Amino acid sequence: MQITPSPVTAAVAGIVSALVMAVLWPRLGDDSLYWVLAFVLVIALPLHVFVVGFGRARPANSADPALIRRVAVWLVAAVVTLGIGQLFGT
């Protein structure tokens, strides 16, 4: 299955990551293994799949405006989701 990253998939990944981490955060406790697993599964994996994608590697010296835009959409969607959650007390 080929998933093509787009601003829409980036926004959905940001919203889902923010919602899931908000629920998991109080339950993770003090064990660092749980924190690492939570961040890998809830933040890093969706970020890589839905924002960066699995395409061919680009040269490190070239900026990709589409990738920068998708990362910005992902961050804004996550922050707005958390802000709305804080506003309504969830």
C-alpha cells in the first residue's frame, strides 16, 4: 500500500498524535521505556509515514518546500488540537 504524504495526511497525523498523547500522558508513569515506546508509536511513526513518506532519499543539501509545508501543517494541527482541548477542559 502506497501512502503519499500530503498536507491533509499531515494534519490528520498531527491531530491523532495530539489526541492520543493527551490521553496517554498521565498514564505513562516514570518508566522511561514507556515514554520511548509512546513517542515512537504515537509521534515518530505517524510523522514518518504521513508527513515524510517512504520515497527516495533526497540530497541533504536541498530544501524541499513541500516537506517543510507538511511538517508545519503537522505541528500546527497538533498545537491547535491541544489548544482546543485545553480551552474546553478535556
